[in-house]
Amino acid sequence: HDAFRAGFRVESDGSVSKYFIDRRDFHLERLTLAGAGIDAVRVHLRGLFFQKPDLSPQSLSRFCLIQTASDEHYLGIMHHHSISDGRSLRVFATELFSNYQSDQKPEWRPASTIDNVDWQSSPAYLTAKAFWRSALQGIVTEGHLPEDISVSGDAGSHHVVAVELPHETVQRAQAVASRIDVSLFTYFYGVGIVMLSRLLDQQMVCTTFQSDGRRGMEDAETTIKSLSNALVLATSVDETGSFAEFLRRLRRDIRSAIDHEALPFHHTIQETGVHPRYGMNWYPNLPPIHVPGLEIAPADMLDRQSDYELNFRFVRSGNGLSL
């Protein structure tokens, strides 16, 4: 995959350029942690994978095999977000374990033309830039959370609270969302926006949500690349109105934002000056990957850092919905 041959360099003028090497040799780090459990393995991988990369191809994806017993090993996989995203990791895992069960080596992939050097001149990019300039004109991201629940310290230090939402609560939310004809994500997004409006004592709330960035793209299901994007919503809250109508308006705004996802988040900030401090993320319930003799554990969501003042992460699983 091109992603694993990609690196970045800082030029003399301070700009950053992307480059590709012709071929990269695979390196698997190996170590032994005799008797260690999954929690200890995660702690070790966290220290290894969260090291600051030098932006060379070798530093942007890493693989580590940890032996804890004669018949027990853990394989840790890290892809830097500059070359991969959540969908890409799924593509990689599916391909990896498919090859693991095969007697044949995977075919060598030649370099592709997936990186379009003229993408900022494309109609989709120019249309999206005009859309976001108009949609966010005059929006100001002021106000902070009340002091007793705000995050203190630098962006690298974050306080995490994880809860499993009661099954009955999720069922009722799903029933309401179905009657209004919105998704469960839109329902909880709306609840979150109203909550933020009350905490901030503001009618206008500015948030972001994640788009996978693959709509209309060829080979979307087999491409490994950082394509996901944070899309901005500036939402006005009027609690004297109907919550159902509010959710329908939010649904329209979400769809409109997705239709204009071609403008990267950092470009949106540059073009509009709007930099939301609150995020809404939804991790869908993906079907499990079954491999004989292997147990595949999901990534630890609590390890993921955030530069938001408050970041909601809804994670769907076979057991329900956690936040």
C-alpha cells in the first residue's frame, strides 16, 4: 500500500511536503513479557506507539509481536493518522488476516495515482470552500465550560470518563429517533448540542463530527489512506421549539456538511477562522473478523488523545452503546 511507503519532510521555508519511497522493508518488533495480561500489554504498546514520530515511513506505522507464554502472543498495530484512518485500519486488518489464512503470499502493489497533486483545483474542493465560507460566516467560537467540569492542563493531558449507557435508555432513544425519522447518531448529537447550549449559556453551539471522506471515491473499500475529515456544524438552539423539528434540521445540516466534505478540517479553520472546541464522534458496530486460532480485540478508545475541550465518543458494540 502507498500509505506505508509515505513520509513527510519539513522544507527550509517551513512548509511540509509528502514523499514516497519505492519500497519499504517490513519490520516486526519482537519482545517477551512473560505472564503479562492484556492490560500490561496495552500499557507497553501505548508507550511504544505514542512515541513522537520523525515522519519517516518507518515511524508512521509500527508492528509489535509480544510473547507472554509459549502458546500466547499479542500483535500490536499502529498507523499514524497522517497515513491512515479508522476505515483504513479495518481494510488493513481484513487484508492481513485474510493473508494469514492463505498459503500464498499477497501480490506486490505498484505505486498508484491515488494522490492527486491538483486536488485543490478540483471542482469538489472549490465548491466545498465556497460552501464553508458561507455557512460559517460570522460564527464566533467563544465561551468555555463551567470551571468545575472543564479540562485543565495542556492538550496532551485529558480526563476520561467512560460509561455504558443503560440498554433501556438506548432502546427508548432508538424508538424516538425512528419516529422522527433520524438516525440514533443524530438523536444523541442533538442531545449533546442542547446540553452544551445549557452549559455554555449560549444559543449558538459550534461542534465537529467525523466523516469518512470516501463517498464517490473509487476503490473506497480497499484503500488505506487518511481520508476521514472533521466537519463543522454551527447549530442554533431554541428550546421553545419542537425537539423533533430541531433534530430534522440537524439531520439536514449533517447531510449538507457531508456533501461538502472535500475541504479538509484545517483548511476550513484557515478559511473561516472557526475552530470548534467540542467534538461528537460515532464509532459504528462493525462486524467481527473471525480467524481460526486468533482472538481479535478492538482498539482501546480511552487511549486516544484529543485537542477538544470536550469530546463525546459514542462507541457501538454488540453489547450496546458506551460513551
